[in-house]
Amino acid sequence: MHRSRLRSTLESGARLEKTGGGIPHPGGKLSDIICRHELDGRRNYINPKIIRMAGSMALVIMNSTPLEYPGGEEGRLYQDKIDEVIATGQRVEFELTWNSYESPACTLINLVPERDSHGRIVSVLAIGRDITLLKRFRQDLERSRTQLRELVAHRERTREAERKHIAREVHDELGQQLTALNMEIQSMRIRYEKCTPQLQAQLDRIHTQLHHTIAYARNLVSRLRPSALDMGFIAALEWLVEDFKQRNPGCECRLILDGSDLCLTEEVAIAVFRIVQESLTNIIKHAHATQVHLMLHELETHVLLGIRDNGSGFDTKGHYKESFGLVGIKERAIMIGGELQLFSAPGRGTYIELHIPGTHIETKEDE
């Protein structure tokens, strides 16, 4: 009896799918799996696709409810969605993951209420599409993105370590050598004070060039690894603001602090420092701003850092994706588990907001 009913279902289903009669296909394709559920969830129709896929199991699937097949948590979810469609009269879409013979499979299912001539729901049509490969591709892509970010984070940590090492080498070795040369030149100027004016002029030029070299070396050390970072996160921000003012005297820059004793873990402090540094560099290069405000607020669950300028602004839909500087800022935020938001529009300035998880805050005991 079951086999004859299944054969009848297969033949009628094939006719219906060819003609489209009696079975609506909202967004459906011939490769989709289609079945109809009565109000209690029991299937009274399965299309040939299901029968071909299920083989002998088609006898089990036909005339069963989701609670009976596939059963378990998947069946309960499926039945709950059918009940939701009947209760609301609205179409429902959901993903159902289940264990196939080979490996876990995922199906995207659309449930559509079917009504009689009086508008009453009499059945629910289920249209399913296998998205297992799509899910796997997405998982592989997400896994690749995670690995890439881990690689970028490792590279950044390595670069920071190299910067720190080079800065110390320049400060200790080159700095000592330049200081010794400066003292030697000063001694020569005193020793040969009464010599020819030409020799004095030459010593003055050497002293001036050496002074510029010392200043350049100090500036290089600050760029590689600002000493303010060793004095604390807030001191580092204050150094950045002062450095910005010196490089861009036509722009007012203010630092507004709420939590002047805030301490972050070293890795996070360096990442946030670089985010602020890159943001200020972008303002100098592109924004043509006259006012910049840096705001730091320590909240209950996180630290909020805001950078606002009144510059030219830009279209975030296009420029944001093309700017390596902004991409680098976003990646650094992800590295520390932060959330970065950027708001900008042509002629309306730019606002960058960074949420730093409170787990990165160090207490006095930690220090």
C-alpha cells in the first residue's frame, strides 16, 4: 500500500512539476526538494527529487511528521517553524543542519502557507535547497580570514619588537657616538679658537651639521618607539598630540581625558597608539582640518576612544575600501578584539570611534 501510494505520489508530482499546477514555486527550482505538510506537520506530498535522494527511506519520509523524521533537535526545530507559519500566516525561512550518510549537511528551507478559497491555511509547502557546499566555502573563507589576521597580528608584533630593538640600538650606540663627536667638536672649537677664521667657520659648519644629525636621530628614535610609551598609555597620547601640533601648527588639537590613570596591556596600548598615530597622519595628509579632538572615556565594560576632525571628509563607501591606512587601522582594532566605526561625508569631517574591551585594562595590582 505504501509503495503504491509512493508510486502515485511520484507520478503525480512529476506531472505537477512539469505543468506547475497545484504546487506554487516561490523562488523554487527543479533542483529544489519540495514537500507539503498538513496542519499537524504530516507530509502528504514529497517531490521526485526527495524520492530519488532518499531511495528506500522515501517510504519513511512520506506520511511522517518532522518529529518522526528527521526527529531529534532538527525535527523539533522543523516542527516549530511549521507551527509558526500556521500561527502567523507568514512565510518563514531557516537553515536546517542534519547528519547525512557521508557528513553533516545543511538545507535552506522556505515554509509557505497555502490557503483555500476562504483564505484559511490548509497546508504548509516546504521548499528546500542544499547549501552544504556554500556553507563549507564560507567556513573555509572565514578560516582563511582568521589565519590571515593571525598572521598579520604576528607580523605586527614582530615589527614592533624590531622597532623597539632598532630604536634602542640607535639611541644607545649611534647616540653615544654622536654625543662623543659633538664633545670632540666643542673641544676643537675651544682649542683652535685663535686659529684662522676659515678653520673656525669650518668647525662651526661641522658642529651645525652634527647638531642636525643628532636631532634627526632623536626624531627617528621617537618615530620608531616613542619613549612616552614606556611612561604609560596616557603619556603616549599626550606625546602624539604635542607632536601633531608641532607638525601641523595651523590646526588646533585637543586631548579630552576621562580616566587620566588608565593603563592598558602593553600589546593593546601599542596597537591603540598606532591607530591614533595613523589617524593623525591621515588628517595631516588628507583632511585639511583646523580642529582635531581626541576623546578617551573609561566606561563600565569598555574604553571609548574618539577622534574627530572638521576636515574635508570623504565618501566612506568608496574611499574607505581603497585606503590602506584605514584598512590598517581596522585590522589593528580587530587584533585587539575591538570594534571600530568610521563616520565621514564630503565636507563634513570625519569621526573614528574605537571600542576597546575592558579586559585589556590593567589595574594597579597588575602593574
